[in-house]
Amino acid sequence: MNWLGRTLEAEVGPVAHGGHCVSRVDGRVVFVRHALPGEVVLAEVTEDKGGSYCRADAVKVLEPAPERVEPPCPVAAECGGCDWQHATHDFQRELKSRVVAEQLSRLAGIEWPVTVEALPGGPLGWRSRVRLIAGKDGRAGLRAHHSHRVVPLDGCPIAVPGALDAVLSRRWRPDTEVEVTADGDGRTHVRELSVVRGKRRARQLAGGTAVQNAAGRDWKFDAHGFWQVHPAAAGMFAQVVGEWAGASSDALVWDLYAGVGLFASVLAGQVGPGGEVVAIESGRRAVADGEVALADLPQLSWRCGRVEHVLRDLPGRPEVVVLDPPRSGAGRAVVESIVERAPARIVYVACDPAALARDVATFTGGGYRLERLRAFDAFPMTHHVECIALLSR
């Protein structure tokens, strides 16, 4: 059975993780993008690998939901960069709240009321980091959803205003990737990534060292290394992590997946000069930038390596562990290593609710309980959502 290319009439059901809603047609599950719960749509099947489900895009809305709006971007239906431009901002957050709650229930067995909070600045003009790719015609754009096809852009309403102007106004060698970062000082940094004679080459075209301010500090680091994409996110997350960590004076604490040390700097202030903060980060440039930025904190030490490897030989029993893993989550090995050390509190910063729920399930299996959770709309118009969870024994 293959429905690829078919147009189906579908009654749209609940939202699912990934920026789509669930429908059922003739006994099969259909994941429909660009639809909203409660709508009736015509949907064209865009992917069908057989089996019990397929994927489709809504191409005509027969019965719209009251929360449906006109997307602010003319290529929202094609571009893979956004998922929910056709919904009001309030309803986007409601959809994300449902997703986080569903993932916790299904994967961790925890029923938890979730309210996704807006960050300052509104749903547009927030994206400070964008990776573009040049199509066959040399125009820069973003890939279509689940596709290698490049959708050329004249602008991007969710990007920091003006950040993409120079990149979008010129032509590039086809398949060239272009990374753009707008920093806290209003400067734009541009790096070109291309393949020359089979080798990947990076060339800095503008800037290179970003400046940001968060947690009471000015930070200077690789403009294309990790930092929160939303301008208000780093400061807000550092505040919540600090409040929930509550590390004691002279305590030992760990900051895993530390980046340049945003959370480590907050923890160092809590433990004071008699305490110890161990920051673990696999990126050598991030560690080097962090060592320079936090050179005034002798209670902070760095370990460069993969977290799961460093933890094997790391001595001590920390009072608090903070972790901010990649989208795939920390995983069972890291979680079990943390549980073995029995910290009093664990503060988990997550950019994927499914990964968070899986890891929370492992923590609860090790004797921890979920105490608090806050969720933030750090990526408006997309399906992504940031969560911060506090676990304790």
C-alpha cells in the first residue's frame, strides 16, 4: 500500500511531537503538517514507506479552526524552518504544552500540567542563528521539510531583523552552506562552509567572535559555537537554573554539557571560593573560550571530553548536577552515572521533550522524582520547546 501523491480528506486530531497533527484515514495514521486540531482538510501525502502510517501536507482547509491565522511568511507552506505560522502565538504555546505533557505521560508515566511560557520580544525577529544553503541557482535559503530541496528566501520574519540581508542579496556556489549569527552587540557574523576537492572547508567572511551578556557577565566566544538562539533565553535559563540548583557554600557541583560555562558561572557564585564546580564539555573551542571568560573563578575547573567518558573517572559526590544535553538527550549511561553519585538535586535543561521524558523515566527508576518543571517558547513558530526540570530524591 502506497499513498504517495494521493489527496485525502482528513479530520484533524490531536497535535503530535514534531510539528504535525494526527489523523486517521481508512485505518491508517496520517501525520498532517500545516493543520490544526479540529480542522477538516485536504492533505496531499508527501511520504509513505508503507506500514501503518504516512505523512501529508494540508493543501486546502475545508473547516478551519478558530486559532488559524495567515502565516507572516510567504513561503511558510514550503520552508522547513517553521511549523506553526498558521496558528496564533497563544495557540502555538498551547500546542507545545500538550506535546510536553503527552511525552511525559507516555514515556515517563508522569501526569504533569504544563504551561509553555513566552519569552520577551514576541514571535518574530528572535532567531539569532541561521544556517542557510545555496540552491542550484545560487540563491540562499532553507531546505523544505524532510527534503533536500532548497527554498530560496528573500527574507525571514523570525530572524533578527537585518541579519540575513547581505547573505540573501548575493549568489553563492550551489550547495554552499552559510552560517549567520547576530550577537548581543548587534554585529553579524558570517561563515561559509563548502566542500573543495572532497574536503570540507570553513571560511569566515565577517566577524568571528561573538559578544553576549547573560548572568551578569559579558561573554566572548566562537560566534558559530553553541549559545541559545533566542536573545532572551540565556539570561532566563541561567536565572531558573540558579534558583533551582541552590548549591550550598563550599559544595561540589557538576555542570555537564557546559558549553562556554553559562550555568557554571552561576553555580560558582553559589559555592563560593571554598567550593568546586566541575564543568564538562566536549568542544575544545568552547572549553578554551570558557576558561578565558571565567578565569576569575578559581573554584571552577574544566574537563574536555564526552560526558559519558569523563564521568567514569570523575571523583566526588556532587550536591547538585546541572545538565544541558544535545537534542538526543543525555541517555541511559549518563543518567545512571549521575544516579550512582546520588546528588541531592538535578537540574535538567532540555530542548526536546521526548528526550527529556525518556531521561526522566530513567532518573525516576533510580529513585528520583520530578519536583518542578517550566517550559519556554524559546523557538516561536517552530515545534521546538525548551524545558527545565528539577529532580530530587
